[in-house]
Amino acid sequence: MAIAAAGAIINNDIIVFGLIAATLGAIFWTSSSNLPWLKKFYSFVPALLLCYFIPGVYNTFGLIDGENTRLYNPIARDVFLPAALVLLTLSIDLKGILGLGWKMLAMYVAAVVSIMFGAVVAFWLMGFIHPETVAGGTWGGMAALAGSWIGGGANMLAMKEIFEVDATTFGQFAVVDVGVGYVWMAVLIFFASRAPAMDKRSGADTTALDDLRDRVASYQAQHARIPALGDLMVMIGVAFGAVAISHAVAAPLADWFAAHVGWSSSVSLDKPFVWVVLLATFIGLGLSFTRARELEGVGASKWGSMFLYFLIACIGMQMDLLALLEKPWLFGLGVLWIGVHIVLLWLAGKLLRVPFFYFAIASQSNIGGPASAPVLASAFHPALAPVGVLLGTLGYAVGTGAAYVVGITLRAMAGG
């Protein structure tokens, strides 16, 4: 376990907040430096990657305790995330996103199928490599992890209850979820800045992506102005007002669906957080058809991106870089699993000749979900963040059903 579990040096969330904010400030300050060695360093290591890993180092070596802070839940997850969704979608170019076409949806479906198939292949292979790893209730832990990797935390918990996964096994796979899933996210972030060169070599058609980016850039240029205090206050009022509305409506909606719609739990519509994400997204989309869209001219998407960077730092501070050493073969199982997913999704991308962004966001919208998919999408371009939101949210609808199929398949393979 992390050293933090034995007692972190900093336990005050206000101080931790300041530390994270100062860390993000230092990263962006150095990344914009003109010093040659820093320019060279950031040409290989994206700033976003450091925003993710440095807080993980803080947690691993006991400076902070990422598991017992309220900065991620509820502040970053329940306040900053929906605020970011509103600010990033209020200037959305819906026509441009729809212009990405059927290949984007095809890659998403390929990602779901590859994760399901990868679970079966990894379980089978590990049975030969290290049978003890897949003995006992491992299959149930994998079903729960499939819920997370196709949907999100709500789907993972649903699988835990459905297959009665014991707390120890569930906790072990929660570590695999973070250790393997977030490392994969870091890899995708690393390659995001190299996507144009990769697309050029592969001959992928980037016309729709380029058009979307150009249209957003043109809109920003036309409406950009120096923001007055009133502009900023209106923007903050819109963002956090929408957050308040989302939370106020989410809990009653979730309760109503749980009481009156029998299939709601299978698509996680009985979970308030799902409704917070959906409502914030729909509010932002609705505002994009009003004059509120002009808030992009005073930096709405930049503020939304700032909230997302804080979110990714709070995700990173939950990482325990040493915990997986306690269960190395479970880590190997996770690597095998995600490896099959990567290979199959890459083959689908080659077949369809899609840009690297399609591959990356199809994978992350499943593995990471709506909390991190827009972060990755914004690493490609802020205009693409809503794509991550929409696909990440879709995972909630299919995650429980797909993970259930994985669970019953693995249970049969285990002889259960």
C-alpha cells in the first residue's frame, strides 16, 4: 500500500488544494518557458502528463492521502466536472461533431467489443501462465472491472452486487483499474501531441476533424474580447448555476427511475451522478443555441479546461504507484486484457483508416469514462472535449449489460 495509508504528511484538504494548484501553476509556467532545456523536455513530456503523474507521486510517497481527501469527491468530480461540461459545451459546434460521421461510432462499438473479448482472452491465457491468479473469485473481480472499463464506477459497483464480489477481490481490481487504466490514459495523452504526424503516416482522413477545429477557432477569433469583471461573473454564474440545477434535479430523477422503471439499474439511470453528467451536458448543449454561446469570446472553454486540469490532478492523486507490486500477477492480467483491447481497436482503426483521435477517444471513453474522456479529447483540441463527454456518457448505458455478459462468460470458464 502507499506510504500515505500509514499517515500522510499533509492531511488538511485546504493545504492539499493549494499544493495541487501550485503544482499545476508550476507545470504550466515551466511549459511556457523559453529556456532551451525546458522546451526540449516538454517536447517529449506533455504538460498534461505531469499534471496527472506528479500528484500520483505525492500520494505514493505519503505527502498526501489521495484516498481520504474530499478534493476529488465531491469537489472535482461533482462540482468542477459538471461546470467544465457546461463551459465546454455551451459553444459546441454540434453540426461539426455530427460531421465526424459513422466511423466514430463504429470505433466506439469496436472498443466495447474488444474490452469484452479481451477479458475472456486474458482470463484464458493467465490460466496457462499463472493459474493461481484466476483461481477463486477472480472472475467476479474481472466482471466488476469490465463494468468500470466499459461504463464507470456505478457500473462497477453494480457488478459487485450482482456477482457478490467480496471486498478484498473488489479492492484489488479497483487498484488494477487505476494502475492499468490510468497508465493507458497517460500513454494516450503522450501521443496526443504526435497525432498529426501519425495521421499523416497512416493516410487517415482528418478532413472532418480539421474542419471542426477550424470552425471553432474561427468562432473564437470573431467573438474574442478582453473580459470585464461582469463577463467573468456571468460566466461563473452560468456554470455553477447549471451545476446547482443538475444536482437539484439529479437525485429526484434517479429515485423516480429506480422506483418506476424496472430496467433503469441496467443502464445506471438510478445513479444521481449519471444524471448530473447528463444534465450538465444537456444544459450546455441548450445554451449553445442561445446568446450564452458568446461567452466563448471571454474564455469559457479555457475556464472549462482549467477545471478539467484540476480534475485530472485529483484523479492522479489517487494513484498508488507501489500498490500493484503487492499483486503483480493481477497487474499482468490487466495488462493482457487491455493489450487485447488495444490491438483489436488498432486493427479496427487501420481497417477504417480513421485518425488517431478516433482510436484514442473510443478507448478512453470506455476505459476512463465521462470524467476523463473530455480531458483526453481536450489534449487534442478544446473543441473536441464535447466528443469525449458524449461518448463517455454513452458508456453508462451499455456498461452494465456488457459487463454482465463478461461476468457470466468468465463464471462459466471458471466452472462456476
